[in-house]
Amino acid sequence: MSGSANTPFPDLSGAPEGTGEEAVRHADAETILGETRPTRTRLGSLESERANRVWWDADTDDYHRTHGEFLGVDSAAGEFVWCPEGLHEGDVQLLGPVAGRDVLELGCGSAPCARWLAGQGARAVGLDISMGMLQRGRAAMAASGPTVPLVQAGAENLPFADASFDIVCSAFGAVPFVADSARVMREVARVLRPGGRWVFSVNHPMRWIFPDDPGEQGLVAMFPYFDRTPYVEVDATGRATYAEHHRTVGDRVRELVAAGLEVYDIVEPEWPEHLDREWGQWSPLRGSIFPGTAIFCSRKPA
């Protein structure tokens, strides 16, 4: 599962940009990228992809120091965690039976999910734009456990033939970071076989209206839900170094339907009582009040 702590901020002085370990993680990334500032601006597909490739390459080591254990990156068999709420595919089986199935993971990061799927008998493939993330995944596979093919590519142009996969999935990878998510849905529909599933998790769209703060400041709605202008971080030259794109719940559903897919569920995981960790904007406080994750479940008609 890839995914940033960022949620949208206008270019306002004093806007919080994360706290605790997450703030340190972003500060470490800026050592490589230079000082950045948040803004809201339109980005095309190529610029957005370039920015996020730069970000995740720079952030790979710090991201895994902060979240690797939770995600099971170094687990011998990998792990499939859908979201910061800790929902595990082994428990919920949103993908259905995977043994003997061809499965593609979009935005796989270091591929703990794809490796877990391989351990369950799937013929899994991982795809990500970040070579840094993929190299981290290769290192984990070299140490132990199942191995899967890893492909560096963007989700808007999948380098696979039509009807190549029985299942496509993404756990906070790819979908929030592309400028044209409708195109991603069409590409997924193209590479899916009839009856195949497409299941992906993203920030719950309602989170767009709140500041990126796990505490009480993060309980106050400040930003328009219907403003789809991307959240972008830019360096001193104005070059984008990170981009995240918002869609409403309705947008997501319409994009799926327009791609010829059938939406059969939207899962909103509740915050577990036993989970006391924070992950950027996710926290026990906020999780007890409103959802942090939405998992869209769809299929290609048989």
C-alpha cells in the first residue's frame, strides 16, 4: 500500500502539514527534493506522473521506516493490508478466490500485497511508477518468500494485452495520484477478463474537506468537497514534486460505470478499538467519528 499523509490545503500560511512521525518523514524527503510548499493547481497526466515518481523515489526509505512493519513489507510471505484501519484481505476476501488467478496490483509500491497474493496461489504481477519502491520490493523478495514480476509503468497506460487478468486491485496506490482516473478505469476494464474484479482503496472522499491533522484541528471542515483542484507540492522553481487528485464518491462511481464496470459494494472500514497508532491524518480520534477509507468493489460483466 502506497499513500501519502497529505490531504488538500490551499496555499495558506499556517496550514498544518502533518504531525509526529509523519512530519519527520516528509522533512526527510525534502532533504532530497529541497524545500517545498503546498498549493492547489491543475496538472496534466505527464506532469502529475513525473512529480509522483520523483516523490516516491525520494521517500522510499523513510516511508518504509515509518510504515513498513505495519504493511508487512519484510514479512516472509508479504501482507495484504487494505488501509490504515488495518483491514486485511485474508479476513475480508474482497477479491474472492485468488488461487490460480492472474492478478495485477496497481501502485504496488514495494509489493507486500502482490507477494501475499502469490503466497495464496495467485499468479500476481505488481506495477508502480517508482523504481525506488520496486527496488525495495525486489530486496524483500531476495531475502525470503514468494517472488512476483514487478513492472515500472503508470496506471493510465497499462502495458498489458486485453483480457490479461482475472483480478486487478490497488491498496491506496495509483488511483489518487493520477490526473485522469477515468482513463485508469477504462484501462483496468480493458485488461480484465469478463467476470473479473477491480477493487481499490483510496482516502475516503469526504476527508478532502478536513485539514491533514490527526487531532482536534482535523475535525473542522475547511475545504470544499466539490473542489477537484489537485493538491500539489512544488519546489522553489515551481516544479511539482508531489500531486494528489480528489474525486467525489459520485465521481468514482460514474467513472467505473462509464468504463463498463458494475459497482457492487463500497466498503467504509470502521476504526478498530484495539488500534492506537496514527498514520498521517488517520487516528483513533478521527476514525471514531467519520470514515478515513473507501474501498470500491466492481466487476466486469461476464
